[in-house]
Amino acid sequence: MGKAVAVAAVESPTLAESVRNALRGRIGDERFGVWFGDATWSVRGTAAEQQVVIRAGQGVTHEWLRRTFRGELESVVRESFGRGLSVAWEPAAEDNTDLVQPAGHDVPKPDASKLVRRSSRELSPPRVVASAANGSRRAARQLDDFVVGASNRMAVAAIEMAVSRLGSLSPLVIHGPSGVGKTHLLEAVCSRCRELHPEKSAVFLSGEQFTTGFLQALHGSGLPGFRRTCRAADLLVIDDLQFFVGKRATIQELQQTIDALQRQGSQLVIGCDRELDSLQELGPDLLTRLRGGMNARLLPPDYEVRRGIVASICRGRSLEVPDDVIHYVAVHMTRHGRELFGAVNRLEATSLMLGVAPSLDLAREALADLVRSSSRSVRLADVERAICAAFGIEAGTLQSGRRSRSVSHPRMLAMFLARKHTHAALAEIGGHFGRRSHSTVIAAQKTVADWLAKGTAIVLAETAWDVEEAIRRVEDILRAG
């Protein structure tokens, strides 16, 4: 048996640079900059048998880059440099670039605390579902425990379909007012993805995290790393789309991210607190992309959902609560899920403090002030504020003398809802909305009733709305307080 001969590593910067430029020419400057902008290239071996070494990415990002670009790089090397030069892929050295290492790939599993690496500048890291089996099972229960009813059935069905066949409903937009369970549902998307597709990567970012991460990467020369974090994901979930309003550069980055995810068949899920038609400030380019997938609405919880939420909270705490108490809480806490949690917290604390089991009498006494707050009377100012918030109308517009449809339609709608939800007199309503007479209020009420009967589309802030949908949206905001 012959002696093993130690082969000294031979660096050839010129050859490495040639291979790098050849790949750039093959895939284009933009793609190369995104995926290989911070990669390192070298050549090792002997003059007779050399190997180009590319060090790019960490963990799953490295694996994804190798799978995606290996064929193109090997073709470039073979065509331009002959068969005497082979290719080796290695993970990049540790640096300050933000990288995500989801679970399930055939690479060493890191400690859960190290699933997300943060740069020294990062303030808001992305959330990634933990890889540990117990964590996965615990997280997967999020969607199973989500109480389904008429108010959210469509959204839950869309989530199930999207996560079972990643990319089939992309982008999926889930929208609804605060407190209806959007964030809970979006986090459950990542959990269910981990359960069904353990080999896939899932990243959760709030709108603020996406914006902060993008700006820090932009100013800190870490843009390729940030883009890999978002664009290499099999599932990317972004919450609070409304946060992007007014942020032109971030909107442009989000558009490019959507395009990249679409090209590779990945799934994008986005949450926001209103319909896309109320987010015209995001621009037609982004809205067109978001409308190309699936939009599902989350309504404030109906009675059955509220009852299910209360029962679920009590079961989770091993708190034995009679059915009539669950019914009482579900009937009187009507605005949003957080209110239900607060009511159960108060009931449990009072029960422990007094040393008595929860009962209907105890619930009435302990929750009296919460019930009064939940059923507070609606004021004219509340109706005006809800109309403006629902359709992006500037404060004071409904009280102006303008007669264009973009102002007169929401003003008539406001008068109609004021008659429905407040105890104000006709003259008081007319006076609040621009010093108009009581006959104007009566006419507005009849006009809106006619719109409802005929299913008329109305103009609100330069946008056409189905009148029933418009009323539902305003009432959601009134209910949420």
C-alpha cells in the first residue's frame, strides 16, 4: 500500500474570480447579487486536480443554495474550465448576517436558542418555529385549538388549504379588526407547516420586523443576508401589512420578495387589520400582487365562537366553570377575544381570592364593570371615528360642506349608522354631521335603506364598496371599540 501524500492547499484567486464571474454571467447580476453577494470563492488542490470552493449560507440557506444553483455552477465550470475542475459547497463562516435555520433538514440540529442569529444592530428578530418535537407538537395545537365558527370559517379553511399545499394559495391575505385572532392564526400557520412539512422552512415577521430588518440590512451592507432570510423560506408569514403604509422603499422590497417567492413556488401569508381596498396608499403594484392570490376575512367572534373560546380557556387552566357562567361571559363580552381572556382572568382571580367555586352570581359580581364597559353606549363621535378609520377618510371631512359622492356617501352612511346605534335625536345627528337639518338625516336613512335593498355599490374615499360590506366593516370597528 502506497504512502498517503499530503496535498498542500493552493489558492488561485484568478481562477476563483473567473468562476465567480462566469456564474454571474449565467444567472444575471440581480440574482447573483441577492444570493451570492457575500459568498466567498477559492480554489484548492493540485495543478492537475483542482476544486473550486464556494462558501455561502448557513444551515438550510446553504442547503437551499446548493440545491438550487449547483447544476448551473457545475455547467459553468464544465463548459468554461473543463473536467479538471470540480465544485465543492461549504457553509459560510459565522458572521453578522441574519440567517434563519429552520428544522428538518439533513444538517446538524442547532440548539433551539440559536435558531435565529441576530446582528449587533438588529432590534426585532424574525420568529421561527422551534425544531424540538415537544415544541412542534405544542405549536401545532395552535390551529387545532382555534375555535371555528361562522365568523372565521373561511379564513381557517384557506389557511388549511395553503399550508397543506404550499404555494397553492399565494399570496393569502387574512384581514380583520384588532382582537379577532389574526396573529394567533398566522402563528398557527407556521406551526402547522412544521407539523405537515418538517423538511420545509417557515419564517414569521411582523410588518415592523420586516421594515426594521430591511433598513438595518440596507444601511449595514447586509442586504443579501436579509433577502435570503425572507426569499429562501418555503413559507413566509408577515403580520400587520398596514404598517407598510408610507414606507416606499420597504414596499418596493416587499414587492420584490413576493415576486421571488412566486417564482420558486413558495407560500406567502399576510395579515392586516382592514380590506386591501382600504390600503390604497400601498400603491397599485403591491395591491395587484396581493389580489392575485386569496383574500379571507376574519369577523369579530359570534356567540358560538365566543362560547368556544371561553370554554377552551377554562379547560386549558383546569378551571371548572358551569355552562351558565360560560354563557354569561359569551353573551356579555362581545367585542373581541382579548376581552374574553380578561373576563376569565378576573373570574378566576376572584374565585381564588374568595375561596369559592365560580358561579353565575360570582360572575355577575366580578365582571360587573367589564360588562358595563363592553355594552357602553355608542356616541356620534364614535360613529364618525369608525367611518373615517374604516375607509381612510380624514377627520372632519364628514362635517364639511362638500357634496361630492366621495364625501356625501360616507356622510349618509354615518347618519344611517348613527340612527341605528345611538340614542341621539334627528336634530342632534344632523347638527353633528355638518349642521344639517333633521329632514336631511331622514333622507339619508331612506337612501341607505334603498342601497341595501338594491345591493348598490357606493363610493367611499374614491373607492367603490358593496354597501353591506361597508356597513359590516364600520360595525366591526364600533364593536371593537
